[in-house]
Amino acid sequence: MAMKGFLAATYHVIRKDIVAELRTRQLTTTATVFGLLVVLTFAFSFVKTFADPRIVGRGALWIAFVFAGTVGVSETMAVEDENDALTGLLLAPVDRSAVYIGKVLSTTMFVLAVDLVTLGAAVVLLGYPIAATMVLPLVGVLAVAAFGFSAVGVVVATLTVRSGLGQLAIPILLVPLVVPVLLSGVELTAALASGAPTGGWLRVLAAYAGILFLAGLATFEFVVEE
């Protein structure tokens, strides 16, 4: 019964975030525009520099992933900060780990959606070649990366909101923590394109994403304390 209540609380947090985003589209719109600007910058600056469009494409994809994801995490917690909504959410009679998991999963969905739009822009604007057999594995890599990114991003963004550091502190604290996610993503994208083995880097990405999630699960309750 306790597990049923935990899952119900997690579901309601996810549903709340999705409904709020569908009404305003603030998070996905802002992050998507930011990701597209990164791709456009690469298109105008580097597309003629490299003979292999795969180099430019994966570079633009993962740089846009980090920056657009940072914007997305900042926006999702900024929404919770308005009218002290985060405090109201924490006052609900549910386990705070359910709140954390719900926020991580909803943020993962938003970040992944922005990543897919960015990927499409890289294909169209940069001529980034993607074989049909590469699509599903690449989406899987993006999903795992988005999960790891969101796992630490929710904690960092919550910390800045609760401490009053402001949104400008989020990229300073967040980006160094997600460097292994970025490195693994770049290497996996290159391996998928060339047909090289992906097992090693996939294990690194999955393990690091899992570590970030468990660390966030262990520290979230302390972060939200006054």
C-alpha cells in the first residue's frame, strides 16, 4: 500500500509538471530556441570548416544538449519558485523522494524532447547523416543522458532556489558535474555513426547516470530543508 501511495505521488508530480508545461510551453520553448541557436551558430561558423559533417553534427548536438538542458532545468525550478510553489509541494503529505523522482522524470521528458528537436535541426541545417539503424540507439543514448542530466540538475537547481543564489549559479555548479555525460554522449554518437563497439562508453554513461540519480535521491531531502 505504501508503494502504491509512493507511485501515485510520483505520478501526480509528473502530471502537474506536464500539465503546467502544456499550458505555458515556457520551458520547452525557451530551451528549444536556445538549442536551435546553438545549431545555427555551428551552421554559420563551422559547417564549411570540417569536411566530415558528422564532426560538426555531433558537436552541435551535445553542446546544445548541455546548454539547452541547463536552460530547461533552470526554467522548471523557476516555475516552482514562483509564489513559493516548491514549499507548497514539499508540504504535501508524501515522501520527498517521490517529489524528487517525479521532478527528475518530468524534466527528463522535457530535456529529451528538446534534444530530439535539436537533433532534427542538426540533420537539416548541418547535413548530419543518420542511418536508419542509428536512430533508436541514438534516442536511447539521449534518453539516458537526459536522465542523468536531470537527476543532478534538479538537485542543483533546487539548491540555488532554496539558498537564494539565483539562476546564474546553476550552470556554474551543474556543467562540471555533467562533463562525463557529455563525454560519453559524444563518444557513443561517434561510435554509432562508425559502427564501432559502444559497450564501454554505454556502461560509463549508464553507471554515471545511476550514480547521479542515487546521489540526488540521498541528498534531495537535505537540500530542500530550510
